[in-house]
Amino acid sequence: MGSSKDKKLRNFIKDVGLPLNRAPEALGLSPLTFLDWWSGYRSRVIQKAQFVQLGQYLHINEDTILEGTYDKNFVRSILFSDDAVMPEKYTQNKFSYLRSSAHIFKYLTLKYGQHFSDMIARKLNVSPLIYSDLNNKISLNYFIDLLEILTDHGFKQSDLDQLSCVMFLSLGQTPQMLAEFSKARNYYDCYEVVAKNFKNLDNNFRIKTDLDRTCFKVTTFLDYDNHAHIDFSKRNVDKVLRYRLILAGWFPYLSNLAPSLPEYKVSYTSDGIHCDYTFNFPATESRHMHLVQNKDSLTD
Amino acid sequence: MNLETLNQFNKREFGRLFGLYVKRQKDLLNLTSDKIAEATGITLKEVKMIESGRKRLSQNEFETIVSVMQMDRGEILNLSKITHVENILNFLREINGFLQR
């Protein structure tokens, strides 16, 4: 079969994110034979039969694999369609929109590759295609577990902080919100968009907002009663609240304004967690707070 | 796309992310580094350095690679923004102990 077909198959496996534990079955090889080939220990393993088997497994013509003309999205939908069932803990009290974490997976893919982000999804026992519809909702437990798994994989707090700052990576999938942020010319406009779109991001916290030309105040409350299934350990709560704090301060970046952390206060009562944020707008905001001289260079 | 504008925040990190993107496209398009070198007129050694983020590109080389590798403009902009964000975060940490514990 030759090394070019080997290479094409490897590229295909990497590109579509075929889980390696399913690859033997998909290729009609024993697990040991597959591992020997994948690790480079054995060559001349891949024959035409493997491509035929793989094509049947994925419901595609095997020639498209050789030619590189396969439909990647279709292949991934076949690969991961059986993963549509979500862990029960993520289906209770679904108050978070997937929209609010889609940028994290995009970031992981850009920084660490498709296999890494797919692996993280599998560790959460969710489909890598989970973000195909950002209007879908999920439990806050999902997000807590996501941060925990990334920590287990060596993410330091500074790495987790960056996740809060890259929401622009997925904003394009919500064009209306993207357009509204792009139009904002000052902090007031920007946080007006935030206030309007809270309900599209997160419904775990009960929120009250107060916006004027000098500041934006947000009062949030997470009640224990409606979230009894969540692990409210201090470690988990601290991580989530820190993420939210930084995220809140970085909304202006979506409007090409400098980010700025709000003043905030957290208190724990017997019925829940109260977080109050105050975003004070700079007095000379419109002229001095734009990030780059050539604004257009980063707003495409 | 102006390379100097894109990598202004962190040339090294942008180069690394760009190299990762080149590698992803290489896999997607079933190309080899040899073929990329041939198509772009860049030496094989330099192509490999680009993939590993160790070569500073000229504007011309950058445009050639983007065109040959069919890279998405929006995705390249995202890479630049990631370096920009990291830059800002580092700056904020330095000047006021941003969220230090």
C-alpha cells in the first residue's frame, strides 16, 4: 500500500478526531496490530481493505479518504452521534447556555489541537459536537467539571484566567450579539449590550442590573435550593466566581475597548451566594481607552 | 493582512500559533513539508521552522503561506487576538498585581 496511503490515513484520523480506542474496530484490525502501526513499530499494515472497512464504518466512500475529499462535519457527526446522551448531572437544572463556554473549546483547539479539545470533551463524557447548537442549555456542573479537568491537565490559574478573556472566539456564532458589541463606541454602550444579553448567556444567577452613564451595577444571587445538585465546595465556587469576574471585566474587549475589572463583593448566606459587581466607567472613556491605534486591524 | 500588525503583541507566540495552524492545514490538505516548500518557494528547512514557530516571516512569505495553505483570514485574526489578550493580562498582572492571591 505504500507510505503515502499510511500518511493519508494518519492525517484523516487526526483531522476528524477518530478516537484511537475506536480505530481498531473502524479499520478492521486487532487493537495490538493497530497500536503497532500507529506507533510506527510496524509498517505494511494498512491495505485497501482497511479503507473499505473505514468507509463502511463511517458511511462514506473510501475513495474520499484517499483523495481527501471527505466531508469532515459529516464524518464527525457519524463518529460522535452515539455520544448524544449526556451525563445526568449535566441535564439537571440546565440554566447555562453552551454559548457561554463555546469559546473555551475553540481556544483549546487553536492552542493545543483538535485531539486535545476532543479528549477534554470525552473526559466530561459529552460529545465533541456538543457546541453545534449554542442555544442548548446545560447544568452549571458541566462548567465546574470543565475547569476541574483542565486543572488536572496542568492548567494553572493564569491559564484558566485566559479562558475568560477569549469570548470573541465564538461570538461569531451569535451574529446579532457580535454586531451589537461591534457597534458599541463606549463602555455604556457595551454594557448595555451585556445587560440585554444576560439571559442568553447564563440563567443560574438571578440578576438585577442598573446602568447609567457613569457605571453599571449588577447584583447576582445563586440560590442553593434551585442548585442542590451542584458541589458548592469553596474551591469550585472560587473558580467559577473568578472566571465570571474576569469575563465580566473583559466584555469591553468585544467592543475594542480596554478591559477593566469591576469592584465586586461576594457574600455567602444560608440561602445562597450573593455577588455584586460595579463597573465604573472611566471619565475620559471615549478617547483614551481604545486598545490599538489602528482599530480596524483587529476588527474584521 | 499586515503581518506586523498581527504579531505586534507577541511575535514569538503568534509565530508558534501560526505554525500550529500551518500544521493543521498541512494535515487537512494532505501536504508534506516538501510540497509546501515547492509550492511556496521557501526552503524545506525554513518551512519546518515555520511549522515549529521558530522562523520570523517576511510579509511576502506570510502571504504566500496563507494563500498556498488556504488559511482562513478570520482564524489568523483570532490567533493575533489571543496573543493580544495574553499581552494585556500579563501587563495587568505586572502593574497592579491583577487578581494575585
